[in-house]
Amino acid sequence: MQDPYVSQGGLKGEKVIMEPLFTSDIHAFLEHTKIPLAVYYVEDGRFRTYLVSEGSCDMYEFSREEMMERLNGDDPFVNIVEKDEMYAAVREFSEENVPYNVIFHEYIGKDRKLKTIHGIGGHEYTKDGRRYSIIRYDEISDSSRRALFHEEEEKIAEQRRIFNEIDDAIARSFTSVFYVDTKDQSVTAVRLNKIGRTVREGLGETADLKEVMEHYVNTLVFKDDIESVRRFGDFNYVMERLKETNPAFHTYRTIREGLIVNYRLKIVPFDNGSKIVFGFEDYDDQIREEVAKRTEREMQMTLLAGLSCEYESIWLVDASLHHGRLIRSNIKNVDRSRTMNAISSGNYETIIGTYIDRYVVAEDRKRVYDLSSIDNLMRNTKEDEIYHINYKRTAPEGDKNYMQLSIARVTDNKGVVRFVCGFRNIDLMMEEEKHKTMLYSMAYIDNMTHVNNRRTFDEFMDSAEATEIKNDSMIFSFDLNDLKTANDSRGHEAGDELIIGAAQCMKRVLGPYGTIYRTGGDEFVAFCNIPDDVRRDVINQLVESFDNWHGNLYPKLSISMGYVCASEDPTMQIKDMMREADKRMYARKSEYYMKEGNDRRRK
């Protein structure tokens, strides 16, 4: 909670002591009273809240911290339905020396129940002439609210009903949604992403279905797909499609930021057919996944035809008969081929068991037995995937090498299941992977802390500009305190211990939710996706982890931290979030060094 006796103003964010807004007795009374009260004032042209009483917290069903975060945020009136009334009251508070008196209705509590609130208060002045107001809130009864806001509540109830039905009718994954009134074919936007809002801005307020779809295809749809999508602007065509299949789907391509992206349109009737929902879904991942599966299937067919030269030997196994047959051998050495392929057909379990006992190293045998059994293959293989079993083998020449058994499942038109099994040497592949891992680590991983380095962070920020930020996205900015003191007093080994300890704390708490970056000597950034219901617990765990850290060379770890969540302002871009997180972090750092009585530049 903000200190009521200290201003956040001053030069360069420094705290300055100023005349108290009210006495400590009043402060104590307000803090614990069950009457919903708050203290408001204007500072730097901004309408602010100093203190919320326990009564206000009870009424709103939020903690004091949650109330302060909301009321002093970028949009303190985020849940107020009629914002214009509240803005008018704020202007009156700021410009006229009259009692504060306003009625507004807003969504309150975890279940967002609509309540009507009456706020009233008179102005008070400090000794140095600054004005503040202690506001008392009263909840207006349901009957009074209905009389005051009958028409508005009907609109809100209708809108909520539509939202609920739409959420039930279509998946939440749709990027943009609008519904069409079947009486006049008028279009109402329900949920629009950034691109959808851009398209909507190019139309008038009363656009009908044909106008919306025409503007959409001319703005975004790939030229080869324009005609197929344009047909959905014809209301009669839409109704005919719905007669054939309900819901109706159509896959097409759009141009987004210069790239061709696959989209899918889903059309669903609802509200007893009085409205038609149009849902636009980013379908690119699914399309690309299908292409990848087809590619994988082609690889299987290549195996089945025995055309792959990567495999030492290829076998065909009939699952129902438990029978295996060698269909191709690519081993060039004649003696070795005789050794490896001494048996060319027979019982599958006998063939694979003999092979495992003779060639697979002892520590891998049981695992390969279990994974290669017919029962396991029937349970875990799929038609559109290749199943891999990696193990280490002792070759006939005595050398040990890594091997891979690749298995493709094929079911014929009579339902008979067969497995195509290929054995190949993957030593070269393993070496290449190790080399790639080593090069990647050198280029992108910080050698001291083993978190991502500055280069990785810069590339992430560049790529994130082109992606839509999720509502649960968070950015943390960290900066160690007293690092210079540790280096000067205990040596650079102590400073390194602090940096490594900080990274370990971050990875332990934030690792499951996102990625940690070391962006400077003692500076870190984390980008995470943390659900609302655990966000406060995660932050508390992080602070506790820092507080509980103890080093061998330096006793304690002190870190200044700032964080920002995308849900605070949906219009923020990734760079906006980063700047705000840095700003909050440096504010905490200034507070720390002022409290410690040290020059911040000394770190």
C-alpha cells in the first residue's frame, strides 16, 4: 500500500516528504472501518486514490492490493458501465469546488455482479492548500437501480445473453466473430482481433453482410480465393449452405503482414435462427500439421517400398500372425550382412529377441524388448506417425554405435495391421545434433547462468512484434542491488555468485511459465504466460525465493523487480510492456537505494 505521508513526485522519480494529506488518526480510522470509504486527490493532472477501507474491499470482494492496482492503473474505471457519468464527476471534482456526488453502475466481485453505487463526499484541504476528498459509497437497492437504469440494464442483459450463446455455439479460439441479423442482414461485431478491427474501421456503422464480406475479401483475402469467400456475402447462399451442413465451414487463405496464412470460416445459426454467427479462425497451424502428416505418410510409403538407403535392413511384420520378413538389406559388407540377416523370416518375437540378445548393449535390452513388442506397438503407434526406438548396439566388428529402429504402422483395406521396421545407424546424426547443440549454446546461452543471453532476447523481441500478445502474458525486469559492493568487498567471485543465484531463483519459479534472459551484467528479463488465478502466488514465490537465498561468499540477495501484464492494457505492444516493466523496476531500485542511503550509481 502506498505510504500516505510520502509523495511519488519530485525530480527523476525521487520520493520527497510532504505535508500529510490527513492525520494518522484519520488514517487509522479509514484503514479499518467497515464503511466503504476512499481518499481521492489530484496529482500531476491525474485523479488518484490513496487508501481504500476494509469496507470498500468487502463490497468489491477484492484485496486492498487489488483495489489499489485497479484504481491507480491506466484505466481505473475499467468495470464501470456508464463511464461518461464518472468522467463528468471527475472533471467536476478537478475543476469545481463543489461536493462530489455521482451515481454509477459497475461490475463488482469475482462473479462480476452488476451493482449501482452512489458516491458522495466533501472537499478537505491540507495545511499547504492541497485538496482531497473522503468519499463514502452506498450500494443502491435493486429496485432503485431498475428504476434508474431500466433501459441500460435491458441492453446489458441482451448483450450478455448473446455473448453466452455465442461462446457456447463456437470455439473461443476464433480470432474474430460477428453475427448477422436474419431480418435485415445487418452485421454486429462481437469479438474482433487487431486485423478484424482494422477491417471494421473501413466500413460504416450500418454495414450489411454483403458490404462486410466484400470489404473483407478486397482487404485481406488471397487473390486466388477471393471468389470462393465472396459468395458468403450472399445471404441466400449462406442459408443454402446451412441446409446442406450445419455448421458450415470454408477454408481459404489470407494475406497477413505479407505472408499467406490459412484461415477457416465457421458459420452457425443461433437464437432460434434469428441470427447467424460468422467465426473467423486462424487455421494455419492445422493446415501445416496436415501437410506435415502427409509428408510423414509419404516417408512411410518410401520405407514400405524399400527405397530408403538410410536403413541397414527393412522388415515387414504382420501383427496378427506375429510374423516378420526381411524385405530389403542395404548392408554392403557381405560377411556382416550374413551375420545381421542370418534369419530372413519367421516368428517376430524370436527374430527381434535374438537380435536384441546378440547386439543391443545390456543396459538397453529390457527397454528395447518392451518398446518393440507387438502389444506395445499396437497401443502406441499411429497411422500418420513414425515410431522411433533409439538404443546402443555392439556391431559384429566390436564397435559400439547408436542405432534407431523406426516403425511405421500400415493398415490395409481389410483392416490387417502391418509394421514396416527399419534399422539404421544414427551415429552421424547424434554427432550432428551434439554439434548443433554446442553451437547453439555458444551463440544463444549465457555461459555463467545457463539462461538465454542478450542475443536471444533481441531476436525474441524482434519476432514478438509480429505476434499477438496473449492476455496472460507478463514481462519481468530484474536488476541486482549491491553488486558493486559485493565485488569491491568480497571479490568478483562473490559478485558472480550473486548473479548465478539470482538466475537460479528465477528459473526455479518462473521456468515452468516462460523464458529467462540475461540481458546485461546484472540485468535479467523474463517473458512468461501466467494464468490469472496463480499469478499472485507465483510472484510471492519469486520474492520468497530471492529473500531465502544465502551464498557462501555473500550472505544475501537483493533484487529490484518490475513486472507488467498484458491484461492491464490490451493495446500494449511487446516493446510497450518492456518499457513499462523497466520503468517499474527502476522505481523500485530508486526506493531501495534511498532507503539504504546509498548512491544508486554504486549498485
